[in-house]
Amino acid sequence: MTANSAIPRHVAIIMDGNGRWAKQRGKIRTFGHKAGVESVRNAVTFARKQGIEALTLFAFSSENWNRPAEEVGVLMELFNLVLKSEVKRLHKNDVRLKVVGDTSRFDGKLIERIHAAEALTADNQSLVLNIAANYGGRWDIIQATRDCAEKVRDGQLEISDIDEELFSRHICLAALPQLDLLIRTGGESRVSNFLLWQLAYSELYFTPTLWPDFDEEAFGQALSDFAARQRRFGMTSEQVEV
């Protein structure tokens, strides 16, 4: 494996374990969510240092609306505060911020803040930071299907034009490198409706480390594990080694 291929170009993280981390300390779940913000800062800094091009963080799934109203309220408030407090830091460090997901359900103030943050950082190039908020992998595939169907209806496409490559251009994160590595913290071994299309040939890494404890050492272990794997993409080991 070459030095360049040892570093994933695009990493996604399911940030799990905030609630359990708080419970272990006798605190309410929202205490863990607030503690997890520091881990986000650390992950972004580490990704930049390692030369990773894109980092996608699963912040709020479309299913998370089913959580207790108080917790959802705190998460929305925290999202607002983090956008307000962190965007200047991201901009200073040449990080481009993108929010992916169905943002139409958010209140107007949060949507305005998202648009302002994206506009401020639009030309930054050292790292693309994607925050998946009100995102679901099935939603992503459905909205891409609708986009293609509308173009067929409007005469911009023929049904026969739709193939994997064209469909991929309508999926979230289409402009970024393909997803190389998915990390899930917190000890669960599932993808929870995250980036279902993009995960087709990604490497999966599950760690028992709870998200607030996911530091540079833990991130580095995930990258070391990735570097030791042989990615075959349907080929044999012999073909890859040629």
C-alpha cells in the first residue's frame, strides 16, 4: 500500500455514546452532548493534520426527532450555539463547512445561520467538514430518485440515461471523494441509516470508545487499522497487488 492510499481521503463518523458517557458520570444525557463538542473540535483538527480531504459527522438523524422533546430542544440549541461559536474558528483554519440533510424542518434562525456559515467558508480548501443534520440514508436515496424522475418528466433525461454514475451525482456529498472509511464510536456495530449509498465500498471501523472520549489517539488507531487493510473493490488479492 502506498503512503497516499494509507490515508483515507474521506472519513465519516457516527458520533455515538454521548448519553452513556453522561450517565456513567451521574449526569443527564444532554451533558454528554455538550461534552461531545470538544471531540468534534479535536476530530476536525486531527483530520486536517493528517491530510484528510473530507470529514462527515453524523450530528442528528431523521429518526432523532423521536427522542424526548427536551433532549431534541437541547440538541437544536447546541447546534445553534456551535454554529455561532465555531464558524470563525473553522474559517480561520481554512475549513469549508457544509450541512447535509433535510434542513427544511429547522427553524428560520437556524437555517439562516447555516447559510451564513456555508457562505463564509465556501472558498476554504484545507478540509471539507460536512455536518449531517436531519439526515437519513433512505431520505438521501429518495430525494436523488425524485430529482432524476423530475428531469425525466421535464425531458432533460431519458430513463435509459439513468445509471449508477448519473444517480450518484444526485446523492448528497456527490462533489467529494468517495467515502473511504466509516467510524462508529460507542460500541454499536450498525450504520443506522447513515450514508447508505456512499458506504458501498467503504471500510467500517467500530470502536467501544464513547464519543466524548474519542481523542487523537483513538482517531489514529482507526486510521492505522484502515492503512493495514487491503481494499479490493470486487477484485482478487492478486489483482490488487499487481
